[in-house]
Amino acid sequence: MSSVSQNFMKLFRGSSGSETVPEQASQKLSRRSSGLGELSRAWEAAEGMCILDLGSTSANNIRHFTERGHKIYSEDLLTASTDPELATTDEQGNAALDSRKFLADNLVYPAAHFDVVLCWNLPDYLDESLVKPVVGRLWSVLKPGGMLLAYFHTRDAGPDSPCHRFHIVGPDNLEMTKITLRRDPHGSSKGVVNTSTDGFQLQRVFNNRHIENLFRDFASIKFFLARDNIREVLVVR
Amino acid sequence: MSAPASGLAQIGKSVFVKGELSGSEDLYVDGQVEGSIALKANSLTVGPNGQVKASIDAKGVVVQGKLEGNIQASDRVELRKSAIVTGDISTQRISIEEGAYLKGKVDIHRADVKS
């Protein structure tokens, strides 16, 4: 049994979910997040926290944390994973991304540096070859007791679920906009493995056991089920 | 996309500069610069074709192109939607357009309150 399973695992059917913002139905979605609400209580009560945002760069999120006196680090890992120089092949000759090179260029921080990591929906869209190495690195850069928030699609969400950027607009409220790829930071107009013509593609659907396995080195894991086919996961190192 | 204002010092897109740049007027960089840029009381704009690998110390910084290096701005930093910035930012105010890419820490320091 995994260490995560041995720890308390709580399953909530929360009131999280998304709804369309009427005036901008095609572009912006509003989403209530129970996981974010729980994290908010932590950063509202503390000072000088170190927070790592792994989603697309968001002015909202930077403002949200700097106004509260926290340190915010922004690193868009999904876009970084489109670097053409990462392309390689695995032992079976299949296309893959070079996780060693990826981790040499990204997530380079001292051990136990962050109080909170915001993964958003990164694991669902990140190339398979990078998922476990990235989660391993996140474990090492989180402080003991530090928390990580991630969102996972359920199978009902469908294979064409768009990848969103997440803007914090309230203690438990997000605004989501679909990410449209224009170019990556390395100058190419299209990614290597995991992009479609206009955005990132859902790579897989994790079930609860996969998620527990992915975070097995962490101390605890908490699931929040939302109405919009998203499972929110809050893990503690 | 904003064009450089007339009367502004400019580094055109075919120009490559390596070393320490300093001055007392606003600077527009649409070429390549490697080293450091110090414009303590003035602003730096990295144009859409600009590729800057330098530490920046300026009053204001606007980025439309690519910038690799730490930014120290006494007033404000603006990252336009085409900006690609790798480095830490320390400033009083920051604005970031949707689509801009930033990899680094953001430190907002408040203006000294005069008694």
C-alpha cells in the first residue's frame, strides 16, 4: 500500500465547478475551487510565503500574492516543454522528451524552498516522459508541510478538453481562459509532442489510483470532486 | 505594437552590442545586447525584435521581445503580450499582458513613505 494511502485520504464532493461568464462566453470561464479555498486560508494567515505558479504567466496571480507580501515565482512548464531541443527517443525508439535536460533547465531551485506550488492542470497536458520526474522535483523543492494544488480531468471530460490558464480572482474563485499557442519561448511556432494546432492536448486521464501513485512520496492527499469533470487534488509534502 | 518615439536613443535590429551600456536618456533596443544596461533615471524598451541578455537597472522597463537577465526597475515594468522574459524582476509596479511569458521571481517593493 502506498504511503499516501496509509495517510488520511479524504474524499469530498465539493461545490467546485465552472460556469460561463455570460458576457464573454466564448473566452472566459469562472470556476469555484475548493482546493484553492483551502490554500487561500493558509496564505491569508501567513506572511512571507514562497509560492511557485507553474501555469501560464498571470498578472492576476502575481498581484494576488505580492499584495499579501508573499514571494511569487512564475514558471510556465508546459510552454517550456515545447522546446524542440528536448526531443529524443525512449528505449523502445518512441518519441519522448529528455527529462534530464528538461530538469537541468527548469525547476532549478534550492531544496525545500516553496510553501505552495500551484500546478493547475499541468500533469494532464505534460508529456508522459516528464510527469514523474517533474513531480519528483516538486517534492524536493517543497518544504516539509508545503502544499501542492493540481487539477485532473475525469474521463467524462472528453479527449478534447482545452488547456486553460488560471487567474485567481477571489479566495476560492478562478477565471479561466483557453490557452492558444502562438509560439514558444524558444522561437518555434509549434511544440514538439504535446500540442495541437491551436493549443495543448490532453495527454491522458489519471484515475484516483494513478494520482495516489504519482504523489506516493507525499505525506497526504486530499481529493475534491467538482461538477465540471475535474478532480482537484491538494497534496502535502 | 508601439514604435519608438523620436528623439529616443535606439539600437536597431541589425545591431549587436556586447558590454556595459549606461546613459541618461531613454533607450529603445530592437537589436541584440549582451552584458548590462544601466539607465537609473530613464526607461528601457526592448522592441519586438529585441534580444537582450543583460542585467537591467532602469527606472522603467517595457518588454516586447526577448529578455534574459534580472530586471531592477525603480518605477515600473511592463511585459507586453509578445514578451519572453527569463529572470527575476524587482520593481514597484508591474503590468503583464495576457500571453506574455515570464520565468522568474517577482518582487514588488513599495515606495518609501515620506514623513
